[in-house]
Amino acid sequence: MSRRLTLAAAQLGPIQRAEGREVAVGRMVRLMETAHRRGAEVVVYPELALTTFFPRWYEEDLAAADYWFESAMPSDATAPLFAAARKFGIGFHLGFAERTPEGRRFNTAIYVHPSGEVVLKYRKVHLPGHAEYAPDRRVQHLEKRYFEVGDLGFPVVRAPVGGTEVNIGMLICNDRRWPEAWRVLGLQQVELVMLGYNTPSLNMENRGFEAHHLRVFHSHLSVQAGCYQNACFAAAVAKAGTEDGHELFGHSIIVNPQGEIMAQATSWHDELIVADCDLAMCALGRSTIFNFSAHRRPEAYERITAQVGSVVPPVWSPCGSGRDS
Amino acid sequence: MSRRLTLAAAQLGPIQRAEGREVAVGRMVRLMETAHRRGAEVVVYPELALTTFFPRWYEEDLAAADYWFESAMPSDATAPLFAAARKFGIGFHLGFAERTPEGRRFNTAIYVHPSGEVVLKYRKVHLPGHAEYAPDRRVQHLEKRYFEVGDLGFPVVRAPVGGTEVNIGMLICNDRRWPEAWRVLGLQQVELVMLGYNTPSLNMENRGFEAHHLRVFHSHLSVQAGCYQNACFAAAVAKAGTEDGHELFGHSIIVNPQGEIMAQATSWHDELIVADCDLAMCALGRSTIFNFSAHRRPEAYERITAQVGSVVPPVWSPCGSGRDS
């Protein structure tokens, strides 16, 4: 049986702070209509797709930030998206800020079956930025303030996506730079990673080494390596353009298990890219170079789970001078 | 204090099966002379640099393969290399097949101080290929036959390299494709990874998905991602050209902590590439995006050390139909 999936990545242009969710949802519904016309079976939207990237704004009182969070999914505001999915028979991935009934806050993504049922939920593990207002920073990045570290691990589930069953998993934004996250998905035979991001074009805290032109390269490098080394497809989907005066670099991509870019957004606006994914490709890496059971050596990886930060290595000294290594 | 290091990667053209070690060593000495003229302080030679890539040849009796192994380092054959290092004040990295006094066999690399003292030894952990003669293969790849899995972990040591102290570590060939290996080095603050390889241009076991033109891309992708995600430099150095009738793809590179290629070999012959490495660059990633102690979440990485192979994910079922996830 052929296991082909027509996959769409729906990049969003900027969402300004003053815009309500209905504006974003309306744009997403139009992108889903386009996806339907192009034969897509699934649409991947970005991280925090319903609002501006609010962690750049400081609120002393956390409750004052509740406006940015969803306490129900679907909600009145997002119902049109669920309705469109049912109408077109298209599943979708959506990133949003989640506030639980217990008042916990997460940076969350879900995959929704065309029926409207939530198939998979993921909560972002690698929160970048800081928790307190940083007066020395030109732009705040308060993800560590507004969100708890995700408590669901990196789950993978085999579920119907389009006309076939697919092993799906998710990462969110900064997660994509961490090979540990990709590997935990790979160890569960993930075939498709859905991944949304909001990444600025400029690192305002740049200390002189990181050229701005490398920021898209770093994003793509991480996604391409993650796909190659775990024999999976990914849709890495951005919010793009100038949002609240801050530029987000866009360049959404769909990547195959060889690490090749199959499709790339090149605007800073709402833009749909589509690729036909032959899921049988996932088997090659998994049965040869990346046959984990034949080649991995966990006994040599102990530091990965035994340490959080790095340690200073021993110092070598020439023979007879009292080496401590 | 400036921490600049002038680093040379000495790619070797092919070494035919019939050629003795003195031929390879003579070529390496000439490359070291060139490195000296170009101001290099350290030279990195490839994996198994003294002989042909012998794991492509089957020997039923392991002892018959002992010819390919070194039981002493330095030996008579390699003494000229140690002498040249002392003469020029250049340290070097050398890959070779090691046979221990106890008769154990490893695919090994060492870093040698200009004084001739061995500073660091590494034994390859990720052995590709197979252990028994495979009649269905057009080319044998018997690393799992001729070598034991390395028993030294992924050590890092701080040692004098050129005019400065550098945190050095090593990988060998297939290791470079495994992000776990890079991360274990990164968790020890590695600044320079020395890495030799012998990689064929053609995957003779290709099953239809991996285009041959992607093989250099995959090698570079893995090295560039490893350097970026661990904020280190690497010298990835090939044996290149047609060896015993089999093409090795070359394309040795020096990569910086931003994942950028600083220098690249473009021939299939003996070729020296040189780059000036500002080791202060390693601090940027380590103190920002890849500040491990601030951002890593080992509690979510447990599968990496708890599992060898991958597991089948749970199957999602719609509500009310008896889901088992």
C-alpha cells in the first residue's frame, strides 16, 4: 500500500498586538481553503498562532497576561477553524498558549483530526529566554515567565493523517535546536514532526559573533539534521514578518528524511507550501545507517541524562608532572 | 589573552592495499611540512591513515588481519611523523588500527603533542557495517568484525594545542552522524573536535532512496549541526579518491561554532586546508542558546539512555472506540 501524504505548511504573516483572535483564525481558514484546493490532507500552523508573540511583553502580574491564553479548545474564537477542518476533511496542527483549569500555563500544540477530536497534545519543553524583567535587554523574551516546562515528554502516536496511518510527533520553536528532542521522537519511530516557531531575524542580545544572516541557516540546519538523523519528515512553520515592530524571519520549510528541503516559504506573509511525502522513505535510514538497535551505544551516552549543564574537562599535564586526567 | 589556533586538516588521497606504511607516512610528513609553511600549529590526519581502508576485505581468520594493526605507537614506520612533529613544533591527530598487548582490536585515534607524548586517545564507539561475510553485499564493510566497540567513552581533555590551552575531543567517521556523541563531548565543554573518516561515494547497498549526491551533504550536515549545537570547532578529515577500486568522497572541512564551513578540500588527493580559529567563539553558544544548565531537560530525555533501539508508538483511536494510547 502506498503511504503518500500531501502535507501543507501554513506560514502566517505577523499578528499585531491589538488584533483579535478572529483575525488570525479568519486568515487560517483561508489558508486551509487554499490547502484544500491544492490537495493537502493536513495543515501545520505555527507556534502561538492565535496572537502576537506575547512573551516579548512584560506583565508584572501573571494574571494580566491571561488574555493571551486559551482556556478551552475549541473556543468560540477557534470554532471556525474546527468547522473548516470538518468541511474539507483536513487535519491540522495548531500552536497556542494553554491555561489549564488548574491555572497552569504551557506553550502548547495539538494535532486535530478532521472530526474535531484532539489526537495529540504536546507542551514545549525547551523554553528559551528568562523569567524576570531584564532591564539590560532591548527586547524581552519571557517564555520562562509565562510558561511552565512541558510535562508531557515528547509523545508520538500512530494516527490517521490523510489517507494513511502516520507516526506523528511535535516540537515547538526552540526545541528544534536540541538533538535530544529529535532523538526521543526518533526512538518512537516518528515519521512526521510538526513544528511551529516564532523566531526573530535579529538577536538583540548579539555579542558580536553571531551574524544575523546565519539565523535562518541555524534553523534549517537543526531541522535538516533532525530529519536526517531520525529518518523522518518535518513541517517547520513560522510566524513571519514585522510583528509589534519586531522582525520574524519566516522561511518555513518541509524537509524529507534525507534532510532535503522539499518546499520553502519565501515571503513574510501568509503563505502555503505543499509537498507530497512518501512515508516509505522513513524506512531507509531506520534500517541502515540509523538502525538504532544495531548501532546505538547508550552506555557511552550517560552524561546526556546524568548531567544538566556541562562540566570542565580534566587538564592534561606532560608525563611526570603530576597529571590529573 | 587571545586564544587563536591555526588549524590544519590534512586530507589524504587513496592508499592502495599493496602500499606499505612508509608511503603513507612519507606523504603525511610532506603535508606536515606544508602545514608548517602555512603557520599551522596542529595537523589532523584521517581515520586509519596508515593503510587502505581494510574493513572492505574479508579475512576468515582474524589473526590474518593483524598486518593492518599497530601494536606500538610510535613504531619504526611512524617514527618519521613523530620526528617531524618535534622538528616543526606541531601537534597531530592520527587515526590507526590498534592492537593492544592483550590482543584487543580497536579503531583508534590519538592526539600527539609535539614532544611525541600521546595527550588523548579515543576508540571508535559507533562501528558501522557487519561482523560476518555478507554474500549479498557487493562491498564488505567489516568494521564490526575487526574492531571492538570503543571502551574509553568520549573523553575530553584540556591540553596545550599550539600556543593556547584547548578542550579537545575526538570522533571517528560514523560517530559524526550520531548527535549523542557530539553532545557527550559538548557536555565536557569541547572546543575542538578532531575527526577522521573514510566514506565511500557510493552506497552499494542503496535501496533506491538515498541519492549518491547526498552523501557529502549528509556528512557536512552532521558535522555542521554537531558544531553549532555544541559550540565547538571541528576538523573533519577524509581519506579521498579511488582506493582499491572504491571511491571515497573526500570533501574534508573545518567548521566553526556557528556551523559554518571555514575551509574545504576539493580534490581527491593529499590536500592541506588551514583555518584560523578564534576559540573565544565557543563561548557565545555556550552562554546563550546552548547554555545547557539553563535550558536542558534531562528528565525528558530518558529514552536516550534507557533504550537502544526504537519502540513502536501507541495507536490512537477515536473517542469511545477503545483507544490504547
